[in-house]
Amino acid sequence: MFDLISEKVNDPQFVVSVLAAIAAIATILTLAMPFLDNDVLAGRMKSVASERDRIRQRERERLAKSSKVVLRQEEKPFMKRIVEQFKLSDWLGTETAKVQLASAGFRGAASETAFIFFRGAVPIGLFLLGSFYLFVVEDFGYSVTMRFAAVIFLLYAGVKAPEIYLKNIASKRQFSMRRAFPDALDLMLICVESGMSIEHAFRRVADEIGEQSVPLAEELTLTTAELSFLPDRRQAYENLGKLTNVDAIRQVVTVLNQAEKYGTPLGTALRVVSQESRDTRMGEAEKKAASLPPKLTVPMIIFFLPVLFAVVLTPAIIQISATASGG
């Protein structure tokens, strides 16, 4: 086998063929990578642009007719039919769920319909599946009471599963926004002190901060749209603080509301909030760094110390064994 490998390595024609194959594969990958790249920011910005158009249409109709406007969304026909037929929105659709959907980045009637549908379908599906499996396929030796308890637990898990999913999505968005917001606040401070209006500052910061946090860029772009079309600008700020649910953003919302109401200068207030936000982020980093030694103690005892003892003692054991066998 080694002779065959040596013969192939020394064969110029074989080496040239291998290099040509590698060059061809590299060329194909280079040409295909731009098509395989998933531009998340562009997709989210497109979604925000669509939301902005819907907000513009809603505000125009509201100002013209002074009536309640329903945003037009593309809904799944079967989901909408089931939700309307069984009136699921009357007992599954709540204001808290709408806020959770918006905090997780799902907006519009289509998202609300899908959430209500899955909130009703998931527990029923788990209940039927668990009942069929435990009472027909395999009982695992459990009593009837235990099997009923397991089915009820599956029903409860199905009720909570959509809410847990939304909370996880919202927490990830909040973490991304919390991590990128100090830099966004510095950019906003530069824009405001350079003479930009708050709408242009939000738009500029959204364009620049998208590489660090797509959710933050999305929320700032949506707030820019709301500032342009809502009659009360403070309502747009309040929506930003409520939907993001980040303490630093809520502080900025308070500052913006005070500036809107009393005419206080934004530059000084934003500078103070920016410094506080950076101090908070540094404090969180120091807290995580201080918690590392206790967390590393158990892994070091379990994984590192046995290996260290083996490395230190193995040569001595080998030497003692060789001396004993020689003697």
C-alpha cells in the first residue's frame, strides 16, 4: 500500500490531476458562495419596509375616515378559516400575546392568526398523539391513572409550547439589542450633535447598526416610520420601549419624551445615558469574568487533575516497574 502511495505521489501526471481537481473545486465554490450567502439583514429590512408601507396606509385611512383600520396581511387560508370558525381569537388571543408577538418580531394579522392556530392545534395534537400511544400502542407498564396524568401533562405542555417559543425568540432579540445598543447610542449622539433631526438619526443608526444587530436596526427603522405618520411622536417612542423591553432603550425613550415635552437638549442627556449604558455592559462583562473561577473548579477537578496526575506519575511508575523487573 505504501509503495502504491509513493508511486502516485511521484507520478507527475497524478499530481497535476489532483491539483487541477482542487483548483476546479475551489473555482466552483468561489463562484457559488455569493449565491449561497443568506442575507439576513436584507430580508429583515425588506420586512420592515413592508411594515412601513402598511403603517403609512393605516395612518392615511385613519386620518381620512377616523375609523379602525385592519392591516392587510397575507394569511394562510386554512388557518384563518379554522380560527374564525371556532372563534379561537376570543379565548386564545390576548393583548399580552400580541405584545409578545411584536417583541419576538412577528407583526401583523397573519402572525397573530398563526399563533392562535398553533396555540389551539399543538395541545390538541399532543393530547391525541399521547392518548393513542399510551392507551393503544404501548403503556410502559403504567397504571391508568399515570397514563391519564401523562396525557394531561402533554396537553399542558402543548398549551405552553407556543408561549415558550415566543419568549425564547424575544429573549434572543433582547440580548442582541442590549449588546449592540451602546454603540448605536454613540452613533445617535454623533448624529444629534451634528444637527440631524431625531428621525434622520434613527434612520442613519439603523443603516449602520444592522451589521451588529438586525433586530435593533428593524426596531429603529419601524420607529422612524411611526415618527413620520403617528400624530403623537411620544407614542412612537413608547412603542419602541415597550416592544424592545430593554432597560437602556427605555431610558433613551424617557429622555426623548422629556425632550419632546420640555424642549431639553438631547446631546447632554444622550451622552449621560450612553455612558451609563457602557458602564452597565462593562459591569455585566466583569460579573461574568468574576463568575468563571467557580464555574471552572468542577471541570478542572474532573477533567484536568486526573490527566495531570497521569502525566506526572506515569514515568515514575514505568521506571519503578522497570527497576523491579530488572532486579
